[in-house]
Amino acid sequence: PGCLLQILSYLGACDRLLKQGYEEGQVEEAMEMFQYSEKKAAEFLRLLAQFNDMGFQQNEVKEVLLLCGNQREKALEELVMK
């Protein structure tokens, strides 16, 4: 039963993130990267979109956000220095 609850929780989290307009592949990747923490995945996706809008390369942004633990200011400093 615990496994089923985890699956349902994961699907619910993915559904909520998809409804916010994120792509399915990005949602699944973010959920895996953050051990299925919806809160951390949502923050990652939000920052990823922000930095993409600023013109930074998505692969660089992903790497920096992971290294900086989703800390926006620290990640921005790293991206600007690259």
C-alpha cells in the first residue's frame, strides 16, 4: 500500500506542475533530481524558466541550479561569471 501511495503522490505532483505550464520531460527530470520533492522540483522549474527567459543556456542553468541548491542569487552569480 505504501508504494501505491507514493505513486499516486508522484502523479499528483507531476499533474500540478504540468498544469503550471511546464513540459512533461522537464517535470519528470526535476522530480527525479530532487528525490520526488514537489516543492524543490517546482522551485527548480520556476528558476529554470526565469533564467531561460534571461537568455542563459538551459544545460548551464540546470547544472548551476543543482550546484547551488536552487539558490537564485548564488545561481545568477555563477551564470553571469561563466
